[in-house]
Amino acid sequence: MSAEETLFGAYREWHRLAKAAQKAIGKRDWGFLLECQAVIRRIQASITDLHREVSEEWKHSNADCAAKKKELNAMILKIKELQIGRASCRERV
């Protein structure tokens, strides 16, 4: 698996866990919320290194970097939107 595939997979998993965390807040399932947050922290730690590796991959390939970055930014935006939603959920709880 390439660094790019791993990076995109990590963001997809972060997105899935952010959605699960949001549901956990709604259900007041604090234990599950903490589990989601712990896994997200591990994913975040690996993402920094993956970004460096992906940059190198893209430099050495004929990939359409602009399109790839746009796709990546769209994934990041979805995660940010979920986190903003989660913050508003916490304010209501």
C-alpha cells in the first residue's frame, strides 16, 4: 500500500470515528467516546509522517498534485465540520 493510500485511509478512518464520537455524545456513552478519541489521537500522530511521505511520492510521480490536494482538503473539511458539530453537541449536554 502506498503512503497516499495509507494517508487517505487514515483520514477516512478519522472521519468514521468522528461520526461515531458524535453519536456517542448524543447517547451519553462517555466510555465509547473516550475510545474513539484515543484512536483518533493515534491516527493524528501517524498523519504528520504520512503527509511527508505523500509529498515525496507526489514529487516523484506524474500525479495530478492539485487534484489530489483538493480531494485531501475535502476530506479534512468533512472532519472539521464533524468536530464543530461535536463541539455544539457538548455545549447542549
